[in-house]
Amino acid sequence: GNQFLAHIREVDAIAHVVRCFVDPNVAHVSGAIDPIADIETIETELMLADLDSLERRVDGLTKKAKGNDKDAAEAKETLDLVNRALALLRAGKPARLVERKPEEEKTFRMLGLLTSIPVLYVCNVDEAAAASGNEFSRRVEARAREEGAACVIIAAKIEAEIAVLPAPERAEYLAAIGLEEPGLDRLIRAGYALLNLITYFTAGPKEAAAWTITRGTRAPQAAAVIHSDFERGFIRAETIAYDDYVALGGETGAQQAGKMRLEGKSYVVADGDVMHFRFAT
């Protein structure tokens, strides 16, 4: 309903968990296992909501676009995007497939379309298919490739079982069933990749912390994630690559080996950087 759609409008990405297993003890609402049909049920509801939203804007934008001022030019640009999105939606395709130029991206995002939100398909398979997937998950993977969406395979039953195990037993359990890592780890990485996110770290004598930023973020803006004062008074960032930090036993070892760098305002933070910000108060 409307509350469901309102919640989706607030998210950065949609993780669509799709049933890709057969189990007579777990009923399916349609009585048959068809992950593509399940995807299309949700997608259709989102597309209908987008269609309604865009069609209600056309008349107003058309009137605004008749002028010769700045507002009219912006209305023409928006109307063009709306019509391109409507053409796709009426053909049963999501708005995220609209071809657009980089300079149109901001206007497109402001349309607030549900089907423009990036999608990650999560194929919930049985234990036997956890390592390599099955015919159901392969159909979902094919759809994801067509859409430019992300896809990850997870056996929710396995995830539930390992969640309560101590770390050593968890590793043994995963190895016994042919998995190198929990599905949750793959899901997190897929989500980060879909949203173009990376992590940098801060580490002190008492605690370490991980901070999430968009790939391509420069050092002052990365510092602002911790506190806005860090960005305003930014001087430099003492930076150690993650692999160097681990291999050399921490900050002291990295510094002694000459692996600590002093980076300025133009530095683009790399995934895994361990950073200490110097700033003026």
C-alpha cells in the first residue's frame, strides 16, 4: 500500500530477496516457485506508482515550458526526462533504464521515481545451492545482467545457523559446506558496490572505527563524516594504506617503514585507508 511505497522512497537501494528454493513445508502464495514472477509483481506495483506520479506532472510542466525564462528552460528539461521515463514505464520497463547525460542526473533524481532506485537481487537458495546457485538463481542473475542490477546468492537457512556459532566453529562449518565466507559478507560488498561506497578507518589506542563514504570523496569531506569541524579546520590527513597497516603491525610500524603519508585537501580517499586527521580549531 501507500505506506510500503513511502518507505521505499526513503531508501538508497532496494534489496529484493527472492525465493529460489523448493520446500513443500514452506508455502508460496502463488503455489509455484517462480522468482521472475515474484520480481515482476513488486516491480509492477512500483512502475504503476511511478506512472501515476509522472502523468500528474505532465500538464503543469507543459504549461511552464511555454515561456522563455529560466524556469521555462528547466521545465522543458524536466518534461523531456518525464516523457522518456513514461515511454519506458508504459513499455513495462523501470525508469532506471532511462538513458541520460551526466548533467541530467540531478534533475532525474529529483523526480523521485521508485523504479529509478538501484536494485540488488538477493537469491535465497537451499543449502545445496549455496555455493554455486541453481536454475532459479541463474534466471534471476540473467535478469540482473539485462537491467544492470546487482545479484547475490545466499542460503538464509545457513546464515541463521552460523549467526549463533562462535567464529572458529563458523569457519569450520562454512568450509564443510564449500563456502569461503558467510553470504552476509557478500551481500554487504554487493550493496557497497551498487551504491559506490567505500570504507576508511580511524584507529587509536583504545578503539578503531569504520566510516562509510562515497567513492571519489576527498579527504576534507571524508573527515566531515566524523564531525563537521574536521572539514572546516582541515589541515592534512596522516594516511596509511590498509594492507600496510596490517602487514606492519599498526601505525608505529607503518611510520617506521615510511608507509605513512601526509595527504592534503585534494587527496581522494582510497578504500581501506587508515587515517588520522589534523585540523585547526
